[in-house]
Amino acid sequence: MSHGMTIFSDQIKSNIETSENQNDKGVKQLVDNGIETVPKKYILPPSERPDINNSEHPNVAKQNLQLPIIDFSDLFGPNRPQVIQSLANACEQFGFFQVVNHGISEDVMNKMMDVSGRFFDLPIEERGKYMTSDMRAAVRYGTSFSQTKDKVLCWRDFLKLICHPLPHYLPHWPDSPLDFRKVAATYAEETKHLFIRLMESILESLGIVEDNQEVKDNILKELEDGSQLMAVNFYPPCPQPDLTLGMPPHSDYGFLTLLLQDDVEGLQIQFQEQWFTVQPINNAFVVNIGDHLEIFSNGKYKSVLHRVVVNSSKRRRSIASLHSISFNGTVRPSPKLIDEANPKRYADTDFETFLAYISTKETKRKSFLESRKLITILHD
Ligand code: OGA
Ligand code: NI
């Protein structure tokens, strides 16, 4: 019996080793083929490893951080001023918060999580139809963070969908599983709506739209017509989770990201130089500030570094919905947040510049945002 097993796994191992582009098909394929160790291409240098098994490591917090929780339904009741204040604090101090009672039904969320899992259960031939290096493609299946540029690959497969305008993109989305388009379209529309409602409150929290309905309407209109990209992420169990990451430290490019995670932990955010796990809350959205909102707020609200750790026993799924203005638009600091005490801190930024930047560099950490800064703020 044990002899038979050995031959079996040796056979698989040699199949994997002889297939030349084994990394191209992603990590789920490696795991489905019974890989028992992490291939070299995925092993991070020691200083970049997650250190999940080393509680003495100074960069991984021993205690959990209680991230701010915003009760969305409270935003539209008598406590609105206080909730707006909590929202402002969350955006300034953490750049991250969780939203509960947001009005998107459990049914819509569960179905999206479920159909995403079923998509990744499809044979690799079916998923692989959507592999492309064209970053403007309506649908893009891939692996790692940036498959072509990452020096070390990470333990994630993804399906990215461009969502706006939906009638244009929907016919390009996967038609297998059969209910995929319908479920994902409903989910995309509802998260977009929630994004707009959240931005309305965030604009108020920045104090730039008081008594000025027109300014507010114009900004919201630009976001309403803006871009939406959904990333369906799949992190298979990893035989040696302390050697690699599901996603390296990065910030998101847009205004806000609305993330739905399943009940397996893995997302960590950086706060005061330490990494904290974001505890999954059933039916909540994890919301984080992206680079474009940092620019728009002239640095008042910060986009935050986050990463994903993997584990050896459970697969993890998440759906990230990234929202910004249109791919043709320009993001600039709001004139209302610029004065003598607060000079303009960021250069105007368009997507062309961003795409040109990420296609030439490894986009780790917040390097793109750094490149847009006009003033280096000196500490001491
Ligand atoms: C992302 C991201 C986190 C997660 O897709 O940009 O940070 O938990 N995802 O999957
Ligand atoms: Ni992210």
C-alpha cells in the first residue's frame, strides 16, 4: 500500500516537473496534481515571508486588532453625524473598516461566493480559456499578483471581470457555470450601488460637500459612470504556508475596494508597522481605501498596505470589487482640500500613466502612489 502510494506520487511529481510551463496554469492546478512541497518559484526570501509560525517575530502582531465596524443602516438614521465621525476616524487611522447591515442580501452574497467556488472547480481547460496578458481584457484568468513580472510567484489564482458598463461587458463573461453571469451581474450592480452610497458619506466626512449639493452630485456622477473591476480570488491550501504569500503587500489603486471574504482568515493589514489579521465577519464587507482616494483627499485618508497569508488545510475565496472614476478620467486632489496650510500633495493621475507604470515595474507596496507624490513629507 505505502509502496503503491509512493510510486503514484512520484509519477505525479515527475509529470509536474516535466511540464514546462507548470506555473502558468496557477496554483490550484499544482494542488490538484498533488504537489507536496512549494516549488522554488513561490519561495519568498526569508525577510519577506509571513512568519506565521513564529510568534516571536516583531512584525506579526500577537493580538488581534479590532477594526472599526460601521453599521450602514445607522448612517441613515438619527445617529448619522456620529456615524460619519466614526467613518472619518476609520478612514484616517486605519484606511480599513468593515460594514454591516449594508442592505445587500445574504442570498446575493452567498450565491456569488458559491458560483465563484464552482467556477474554480471547472476543469483547467475551461478556466484557461480566459488566460491573457492583456490588462484591458473584459475577462482575465491568471495566477500570482503579476504573473509576468513577479520575481517570486504568489499562491493565488484569480478571475478578473471588468463590470462597467455592464451591458457591454456581460456577454464576454464566463457562461460556465450556467448561472455565473446572472449571479455575478446582480452582485456587481449591488456592490456598485453600495460603493456610491459609501462614497456619499465619505465625501461628507471629508467636509467638502456641506451645503453644496452640486459639487456632491458631480463627484458622485463621475463615480457612477466610473470603472468597476471585480477580482474573484482563489487561494488553495498550501503545503508550506510559511514560505509564501497569497498576495504580497500592496495597496489597491481605486477609490474604495469592497471585499467579501469567506470564513477562512487570511487577509492582513499593516497598522503601526505590524500585520493584523482581519477577522471574517459573516455577511460583512471589508472596505479599504485605495490610492485614488488618498490622492483625491490630498493625503487626509490613506490607502493601506495589505497582504494575504495562506494555510495548509483550507482553501480560501474572496471577491474584491474595485471602484474608481472612468478609465479615461484623471484623479486629482480635491481643490477644497488644498490651501496654504495644505498644499497639493499629489500629481494628477490618469489610468494610462498607471498602466504604463505597472507594466514596467514590479508593483509592490505603494510604489505607484509614491511616484505621484509632489512633496516628500519629512519626519523630524
Ligand atoms: C485584492 C486583495 C484580499 C483578499 O484582491 O486586492 O487584497 O483577502 N484581496 O483576497
Ligand atoms: Ni488588495
